[in-house]
Amino acid sequence: MRWLSPLEPSNRHQGVRTERFDGIGDWVLETKEFREWRSGEGGADKAVLFCSGNPGVGKTYLR
Amino acid sequence: MIDSLCDQAAKEDIAVAGLYCDFVTQQDQTITNMLGAILKQLVGRGDIPEHLRDAFQKGKKEFGGRGLRLPDLMGMLKVTIASLPRVFICIDAVDECLPKYLPGLLGSLRDILQELPETRIFLTGRPHVKQDIDKYFIKAVVIPINPNADDIRSYLEMRLDMDAEPDVMNEDLRADITRIILERISDMCVRAFGIPNLSNDTYLPMVARRFLLVSLHIDAILGEVTIRQRRRKLEEMTQGNGLGDAYTGTLTRLKAQQGNKSILGLKVLMWVLYSERPLRAEELRHALGVEIGSVDQDIENIPTLRTILASSLGLVVVEASSSTVRLVHFTLQEHLSSDPTLFNSPHSAIAEVCLTYLNFRCVRALSPTLRSAPATSPLLEYASCCWAHHARRGMTENAKRLALRLLDGFEEHISSVPNGPGRW
């Protein structure tokens, strides 16, 4: 498996997970944009979702 | 995000792969490594599929274990995605991906979508990266993330619940902490508008760093050992001293670090605070690697960016858009400048580093006819332009000696040329 890539995103993911606080940013999951993207209703037109925000606002920590 | 998808993955048949772009390790984040990491997670769920096993065996023979090529990897990735019911790919902080790899990464994702339109892609990044995303995905849906008062309130509640000393807390204090910090945070943002000479560029990330400020505040309060002292700390905050205390506490921890970490941490702050302009990460690394008076550059003495950031305990950050190293918040500048005992003649120390650098054998060997600074000497431009400025503000015998050595045979030196480093 290491042949595929030396990167181990799961390590970072564990770190983020322990520092994250439940409930923060959950509103994103309730937005119409997110739900359409998630359900795949929009087809290829709605395939890419981009959460934009300045450093430190907690993008990484969205659950 | 990844977790909420994974929770559902158990119920529905979907596969999720996530990737964090990271400024600190971005050199390793080549396109093949990033896409390989995604593939690894997608196949990691079950047995290694046959087509991958074949490719691996073939690759071992053909490229002599040289590693994967992008077209082969893309082929494998597409076959894997097509074999799975629905695939979600989440990539965090696309703006921290090295600019030279970003088009390749986005292009590869577009490629996947064109063939496999059922795939869902989730990206995060700072607003400016939207321009790059638009070039590849015309119809990307954007959700702007701004922490609102509710988010900050939940964050505070969470921190208070995790208080290591729950006995040193009562209902009143808890309610006051939440109320006052929330008021104070919005007040701080409003006041920042009134500060002159603050460009939008400096201001905007500041607002966005509210979470970080809240975190410093709450650290300072919960660090006290009695209810009375915690309340006092909270009151100081309303008088505008709260953040200063948080900085003082962090500085104390910085200085108490083991061995040379404390020295490195202080040097980092000194350079960031007293340099003539914001330094790029490479410039700072090379500056910190200079031992004053040494005759040549020692590559093995250059600290890594990770070590630099770690030794400064979060007080400095790298702005990914410009790759420059800055203080975490502009109020830290005032705080550090107000303590004249923190650094012992910083300008002469910087001047001595610049002059030592310009006297390095490898720098002296550079031809004065070069049109641009070689990548191997990232500090050349700064040292050439700024040594005199720093020397004027703080001259020592040692700096004088180094300057005389530089000026001896100066016409042969790369920094002497009219359109040389000083004018690049």
C-alpha cells in the first residue's frame, strides 16, 4: 500500500478528530447546498462543493 | 465532514476518501502522492483488487520500483471508483497545496468527474482559491464559512466542560465568562476597523482568527487556580489586558522549552518582529541556519519549517498565500515591542547574520553577472538589501569586522552590482 503513496491522511484525520468539538459548524450539513451535493440529486452539475473561509474559522473542523 | 459521511457509509453503500493539504509538508504532496493516498483509502476497505496487484507486479519489473506514473495511477483510480457504489472525495485546504501541483490535482479530479459523474468532491480552502477551482469546475457550489456567535458560544461551552479543574468554577463565573468573552470578541473586531493604516489584507484574516483569540482567552482564565483569580483574569480581559496575559503565558512556556528550542523560538520571534519586510519561509529557515562568523553555509544546520513553527508555540504562522511568516495577531507585535528586555540588540544580531551570509564562501563564489538570485541562496536578496539598514540601528565590533570583510573586494561581490540582488 505504501507503494501507492507515502502520505498518511488518516493520521492527520485522527488529530483533527480529537481536537474537534461536536456541534460546531453543523449548520453546514443542514444547508440546501450541502444536501443537494450529498444526495447526488443535481447529478454532475452539483458534483463539487467548495467551503470557503479565511484561516482559523474552522473549515478543517467541519464534521 | 469525513466522519459524518463515514457514519452514513455504514448504512448506505458509499466510500469516502479524505486528504489534508498542509503547508508544512507540502513538498511531499506531489500529485501522484495525493491521488495515491486517495486510492489507498478507497481500496483499503477490502482486499487489494486484482488490477492493482497486477499493476504493482508489472511496475516492479518495468520501472524497477521507480514508483507510479500519473497516467497509470489515474487509470487505477478510475477503475477503483467505478467498482464502488458511490465515492466521496474530501480535500481540505486546497490553497495549501503547492501552486505547481494545484492545476494537476484539480485537473485530475475533473478528469475523474467527466468519466464518473456520480463521484462527489468536497473541497475547503480560503476564498481566493475559488478562482482556481472555477477554472476546472464551472459549476462548483460554494458555501462560505464564517464562525458566528453560536459557533463561538458552543466552542466556549465545550472548553468549559473540559475544564481540568472543575472545582474552581461556579455557575456565575461560568455564565460571566461566556457572556464577557462573546461581547469582548465582537468589540475587538469592531475596534479593529478604527485602527489606521490597516489594510484589508491584514484585517480580514484577523476577524477570521476569532476562534484563536477565544482559545487564548479561555486558556488564560482556566489556567488560574482559584475562582477569585479566574474572575480577576476575566475582569482584566474587559480592561483590555487579557490577551496580553495570554501572550505572556505563552512566552514563558516558549522560554522554558528544552535545550535549543527556546533559543530557536526566540530567534524566530526576533526575525519576524524586526525584519524590514515579511520573510518568506525559505528566507527565515536559511537565516536561522546561519552561525555568526562561520565561513560557509552548513545545510545541515538549517531548521525545518515544522521545527520553527513548533518552537514558537503558535505565536507565528505561515501565510499560505504569500508563503511569508507572520505573527499570529497584530496585537502580539505591540506586546513584544513593549518589552525591551526580550531581545538583546536585535538589529545588530540580524546585521551579523546578514553579513556572515554575504561573506559565505558559496555566496562569494557567485558571479556578479548573475541576473537573479540562485534558488540555493534564498537569503541573498534580503541580506544584500537590508544588512546596512540593520547595522545602522545596531552596530557591534563584530558587525563592523564582518562589514569590512564584505567591503574588501566588494566590486567582485554579487550584491555590489547596480542591478544585482539589491534591485531585483
